Amino acid sequence: MIKRLFLLVSAAAALCVTCCHSGSSGSVVIASARVAVAQRGDIAHVLTLAGQFQPYQVVDVHPKVSGYMKRINVDIGDIVHQGETLAVLEVPELKAELEQSGFQLKQSQEEIARAQQEINRAVAMNSALHAESQRLQQAAATRPGLIAQQELDDAQAKDLGSQAQIDSAKAAMAAAQQHAEAASAENERVQALENYTTVTAPIAGVVIWRYADTGALIQGGTNSNNQALPIVRLSQSSLLRLRVPVPEDDIQYVHEGDLLQVRVDAINRSFTGKIVRFTRNVSFETRTMETEVDVENNDLSIAPGMYANTALQLAHAQNVVTIPVEALVLNAHNQRTVYVLDSSNRIQIRAIQVGLQGSKLAQISSGLNPGDRVLIGGQDKYQEGEQVNPLVTSEPPSETVQESGGMIDMKATSNNGGTD
């Protein structure tokens, strides 16, 4: 009897527990759900690229004339200023030509002086003969028959002849002047060649290579087909070009004036650069476009050839509503939705518009406000109108998505080389 009573009590207790879990009684178990709060933040896509510094200009300095190296004033690593004398050549034949052209110029100037004297003499003679002819004409007019006609004709002929001598002297002067101009031009030409024996720096920069020594025969760089070696090679390193290859898919985001974050690990330096030019041409081999940033390097701390890691901001959205990507659900109509909790913690399925999307966060263009709570993960286990117990997770409001186009890790390279 006691055993039967115990069984009845146990069965009643089991029935009571079953009713409580099934919800048929007044006590209902509410499912828990992970929830995130919509916040205001920023989403940005940043492309990281490895770039290399190049000199702004590289110039091979050739002499204009051929000659023997008399003196060279610079060596590798020297800093030179524009117009500074780099080397002096010795060309003996140029000195002889310069002396000869100077003598011809002096001779032509003496010819001009003689021609001027001849003009002055002819003018004086013409003045005297003309005056004499005029006196004879006046006397003959006053007293007819006093002066023979032959004498009058001779005086007039001498007057006209002296005038012709003036014209001849002036023509000789013009010829002397032309000869002087030709001699002066020749003298200037030879003097210019003589000046070319002093080789000066066309730009301010650093001597990155030296090709000639004292006493060497240097060929003049007179045409592009001449394969003669230069004297030195100059690099304009006070201003550098940082070249970075931008992948084809990201070219649409590259504009002149865009900012780049630059890190030069070799000298532990970071700075902000600005895009100043790009090729507007995609390489067939690499499918990238060369993009350049001008970098001031007045202290020459950055050496051409050094690598830099750069960060180029692509698409970005600031001060927008963001939620975790896990909260996004694609419904049967191929529309983005989210499961939103109302004030009673009941689920509402709401259509939204998604803007820029990162790897963890998404921008909500419309459909949500800051402070709205959304389910993240496992949405298919819940129904609209269902009440849940929210477990709020802390999520960052902003995200920067790093897209790597190639980086240089100098520390890793150093460690692989065995130097810690």
C-alpha cells in the first residue's frame, strides 16, 4: 500500500515538472539571444602598400667638349650646389683658337677705325672741293668770261669725285663692321667652348657615382648616339619621389591631393604624404598603376632606394550608424533585414539599407537608429514577435579594414638574417 502511494506521488511530481517546461502552466522559460547595440562610428577601407623612394631627378653630367681631366673636385657622396664647379678640363687647341679669334676681332676693330678715318678724310676733301667749286661758279656768274669754262668743269668734277670717295669710304666701313661682327661671333663661340672646359653642376644634389679621374681623356657629350661615360652622376635627393603600385581594383579611389600615411622603418620615421601624380596607365605585367608622392628630404635622412610602408584610405564613412555584420540577414526576397528588439524584448524583423561594409561592421544607411538593439547570430532559431532574454555584447563602433597590396617588414627581414 505504501509503495503504491509513493509511485502516485512521483508520477504527480513528474507531471508538474513537465507542465512547467512545456509552458502549459503560468511559468514560461524565455530563450536567451546575443544582442548588439547600434552605434555611431566610422568605417574605412585602407590599402597598405610597399613603396620605394626614388630621386626626384638623376643627371649624368657630360662635358660639352673633349679634353683631358685637369682637376676633379668631387667624389661619391659629396653634396653639391647648382652651378658649383665639378671638374676642369684642359684643351690646348681651344686656347690657340681663342687667341686667334681674339686677334681677328682686334684686327677687325682696327679696320673699322681706319675706315672711319677714311670717311673723315673724304668728307673733309669733299667739303674743300665743293667750296672751291662754289666760289668759281659765283665768280663766273658775277664776271662772265673771267674764268675759263674748262676750269669750272674741272672744279665741278673734283667735287663730284670727292662725294664718290665718301660713298666708297662708307661702304668700306660697312664691310669692316660686318667683318668685325663675324669675328666677334667666332670669338664668342670659341670662348663658350673654352667655358665648357669648366664643368658645373646643373642641379643641386648628391654625387652618387664618379666615372673619371685626373688625367683621363674625357669625350664630349655632343649627341645622343655618343656612348661616352659621364664625369659624375648627380641625384637630386633633397626632394624624393615615393612610388607605390596601386592595384587595378583600387585605382578608382586614387586622386591627386589624397593623403597617404607613410612609415619608413629604416629610420623609424612616420609622416603624412600627398599624392601629386600617377601614370594613369595600368602595367600589363603587374596590373598596378604607379602612383607618386613627393617627400621633402632636406636633411637627406632618407636615402633613395629605401622602402616605405604606406596606407592609402579608400572608401570610408564617418559618423554613421554601425552594427556587426553578424546581425545582417538576407530574407527570401533577397533583401537585407535585421532582428530588432522592442521595449518588451520582442523580436521585430526590419528591412534596412546597408552602406559601406567592413569585415566586422556594416554601415546602416536607413532602417536603424543609434541605440536600437539587434540580434547577432542564429537568427533562424527565432520568430517574429518572440520574446527573448537579451545578452548584450560590447562591440566597437568603428572599424578600419586593412587591404594589403604588399608590405615590407624590416624587423622580420632582420630577424631572418640572424641579427636580433
